[in-house]
Amino acid sequence: MRIVKKELKNRKIEEELLVIYGFIKHNDVYEFQASLVDEQFTIVVTYANKEMITKVIDMNTNEEYVLVDISRASGEFLGVIRETYEERINDIIKNCTVEDIFKNEVTKEVIRYIETTYNGELEFLWKKTPNNAIFRHKENKKWYAALLTVKANKLGINNDELVEIIDLKNTPEEIEKIVDNELYYCGYHMNKKHWFTIVLDGSVPLETIYKFIDISYHLNQK
């Protein structure tokens, strides 16, 4: 038996997608079964209480085939079973989960706004900083927003906690007016003449952030 954790890092299971994939719901438990290796084995996957558990059943004995989850166990036939087992787990994760990089509710609302208003899609461009992403125009490929996770002291805030921020574009005149290093900061890792930063902690109302997103989107539409 395996409790799936590592494979679900920064991903969120969507129950609606489980049902579409073929999971059957019994009370609050979702269960999926599929044959492996010419129907000699069956993978059983359950999801309940935000935890995914997988196991393989040997159909000849109707008992759990525990060797697939023992790393030191080896053998050619075991390798085939393990390979198909892993493929199925990865396929479930691919089809039944979504990116869950950003945890802050304000950030999630911002993402929803961009997705629904501008059909935006998060792009994770940097392997070294997987918690950073951008939105860009589909036509001209220009960025109009960046969502980043940084230490607060990188913005000049007097603590080293991780915060989620958004970089947005505006006119140099407007940026000069609004940057106060309390609610609005110089654009982090961006051209500070054309970009500014908001910490997504609720200090700036969502409606105000949405207006700034609109401005950034249209400025970079050209």
C-alpha cells in the first residue's frame, strides 16, 4: 500500500475530475480499479480525507501484492508490474489534479479573475523557481502579469516570511504616484519604471487589483 504524497506536491485533486476519470463515490470515499499486466493484477486507488492510497491486488490469490512498493525488491516480472503501476498512478495525477502552487486565497481569486476575464493561462517558466509564473497575451506573447513567491524583505519589508506577489505594468507617471512601499512597491525583478508590485495579502482590495490588472493587460496589448 502506498500513500501518494511526493507525486502530489503542488497539485490539488479535483473530485469532479475523479468522477470523469472513472472513480466511483461511496459516501465520502472515491475508488478506482483497473487491470494491470494482462488482467493478472488490479490496481486499487482510493481517495478520502484529502489522501490518496494505492495498492496492487494479485488476482490469483486475491491478496495485496506488496512487492511493488518495496524499493529493494527486484526482478524482471516485478519490473513490468511496477512500471504499469507507476504509469497508471501518473495518469490519474495528470488527469485528476490541477496546479496548486499558490496557496493564498487572494492569489487564487486573482488567478480566477484573469482566467475568466482574459482567458489567461499560468505559465511556469523557471525550473529553479517553480513557485513563479506569468500571464501573457496569446497574440503578441507579451507579459501583463507575474505571480511570484518571494521573501518579504526582498521588497524592503522588515521580515523574511514568504509572500505571494503580483507584478503589473502601468505608466511611469502612475507608478511614480502610487508606489509608497506600504501597499505598492517597485516592480520586483522588473523594469521599475514600467512595473510595480502588490503583495497579495488582502491589504489592497481585490476590486482595486482587478482594475490594475485591466490596465496592465491593455497596456501590453499593443
